[in-house]
Amino acid sequence: MAILSSLWTGVSGLQAQGEGLSVVADNIANSNTTGFKASRAEFQDIMSRNLKGIDGGNQMGRGVRIGAVNPILSQGNLDHTDRTTDLAVNGDGYFQVKGSEGVSYTRDGAFHFDKQGYLVTTSGQKIQGYQANDKGEIENKVSDMKFPRALVGASGTKEIKMDLNLDSRAVPNAKTFDAKDPFKTSDYATAVEMYDSQGNKHMLNVFFNRGEDRTWTFRGLVDGKEVDGVAPELKSQLAQVCEGKLQFTEDGILQSQELTTSEFNFTGGAKLGQELKFNFGSDLASGGTGEGTRQYGSDSDVVSWRQDGYAAGTVTGLSFNDEGVLTASYSNGQVLDLGQVLLAKFENPEALFKQGGNLFKQSRDSGEASLGAARMSGRGSIMAKSLERSTVDLAAEFVTMITDQRAFQANAKTISTSDELLSEVIQMKR
């Protein structure tokens, strides 16, 4: 009987619209959930009854149902925070995390370091990323992001680079160098810092004397008390630890450089025979361009210098960049990369399985996760000190709620009307 069919059609409408209201309620409940993506209920009609067989047309519907509930994967607004470990994905991609339930994915970047130094979510899931070696170089080795180095070890100086001008007007062989009075017996003197293997700082005084044929001799001297093997009576003066030669062309360009002696034997248990290279530029003899130290007719002066050693240091600051690289700055002036947060990209992210706790699981329909660094292969960037807001539009949700409510009321009216018609049929017996 058609009236009975209309009852069940009305029931299907009540069920579908009720489930649609549940989707709206879930969206509204998560309007402040970090990284939440609003969902949409998509309705489908139920198979119709044909009145004329396979000829088509004259079909009577049997009701409605929820065909799918799909997330709307639009980009949420990024809110700036003052927390260093807050991260937000701007574009496609999910953070990969690991916990007791295996590998999961999330857009919620409210991370922090736990007591063991791991970067974790609010529920304790460990963030996955590339690790850095002791030199701060990112390697393609995926593991838990951890902050392992609160203290960075000392490193002895291996190279000192100096760019300077040596006055070509200096008279060749005018002065004979004497270590007892080096400042008066040299044509030019300067000083640079260096570190031994234990991170102790030493002041290296470098003296230059001009010889014949555009040749200069340089000598390095340190405090005699800081060097092993120095006679007691010489401890109060400078002790020579290295010597070398510089050769220039007729145009004042660096032709060659050579370190002839090197005896860096510092006291205090530091490594004896510390190897140290002097770099005065790209000399022509080594196939270089001649850039660096020059011999021109102006006062001798240091243009720039640097050395690669450093003392031990403790962490003074942490920061992330837009590639998700975690960088630590230390009290000794060193800045080292500790790791890089990964992003996962899916061919069909709408099919990810919601796990709860702002986590998703990979599903059969979502495809395999493509892991990599931010800004690579279509993955989004990572914004530091930011969190992604929920994409729920409350105004739109209230409008949807009104339309679902009216549809629910209309379906209820269909059932009550069918009930009245059935009542009339029953009254026919009287």
C-alpha cells in the first residue's frame, strides 16, 4: 500500500536529517579545535520503484540517506603564538607522529618537549623528522625528533683564515725578527683568537716581516705559559709556535702560501701537536684566483679574519624555520641544526580515517603517505610560533542547522499526514 511506503520514506528522511544535524553539531563543537577541518553531510536518494519496468520514467522514490561525510580541506587561519614549539602547516601536508597505536598524522602543531627531550604532541605522540649529525648537517634518517644536546662540546681550531694587506712600501730585510722583542723587530703585527682541543681560548699573535722578491715571512707566537716545552725563564714572554711564507706577484696578488713549521702544544692536557691550517686566500699556485691577502702600497691592515674553533657551550635559544628545521643557539656563539620536522602528503587526504585526539590514520583509499621536507614536492611550508585554527564557519553551520531542522520537521509532517490517511482507511469499516 502506497501510504505505508510514504511512512517509511518519511522515516528515512528523519534518520538522514538527524545524522546531518549530528555532522553540524560536531563541526560547531570543534569550532576552536586546532587544525580541525569542517565536514559536510552529502545526501543520496534511495533506489526508486519503477512503475513501467525497464522502460524508464514514472519512478517513485523510496527516501533519502547519508551517502558520505567528507571533510572540507581548506586552509585554516594561522594564529601567531609566543611558543617556540608551536608549528602550523601552511598548505598541503600532515605531521607524522608515532605512539602506542603506531603511526598517525595530524595538523595540530601544539607540540612541546617532554622530560626525555622528545618533541611530542599534547597526547604524548612523538614527532617524526630527519636527524642532524654532530656537525649540524641534516641527514635523510627518519626518527623521533629529539633535543639531545643541551651542551655542545668544545672543538679545537683547525683553520684560521685571514684577509689582509701587507704594505709593499716596507723595506725588504730591514728588520731581523727577534722573539724577545717581536713588535719592534717585525714590519706588521696583529692578533687572532684560537682554541685548543679542550676549548681553552688562546691569543695568537701573528708577526710579518718582508723579505726579498715580494716574499713575506709570518710567525705565530702565544703566551709562553700556555705552551709545553718552554724553558722556565721564557715563560714570561711570547713563544713561537708556527712559521710560514707568503709569495706575491708583481701585481700584488697572492702567488703562494706555505706553513713551514707548526708546534701547537698547549698545556693543561690539551692535544699535543694540534694541526692548524692558515688560509690567507685563494693563491695562484694552488689553482686559485688570487683573492684574499694582497701586497699593495698602503698601510698594512687586517680586512677580515675568522677561525672555526669554539669552547663548550650551553643552549641559549631554540627556533624553527619555514622548512621545519630545529636550530639551537649556544652560549659559545655556535648555531647548530638539530633536526627537521617531516610532512606527509596523501593523494586522497579526504579518505584519512579519524582516530580522535586530532589524529588521522592512513586508510586504503587515502593512498600511501609521501614523506619529505616542507616546501618539497607540493608539500606546504611550516610556520613557526603559529597554530592553524579550525575551518568551521559558525554562520554557515547555523544556516545548515536551520535547513536540516526544517527538513526534519517536514519529514515528521509527512509521517503524521500518512498516519491521518491510514486512520481514514480504518474508518471505512464503520
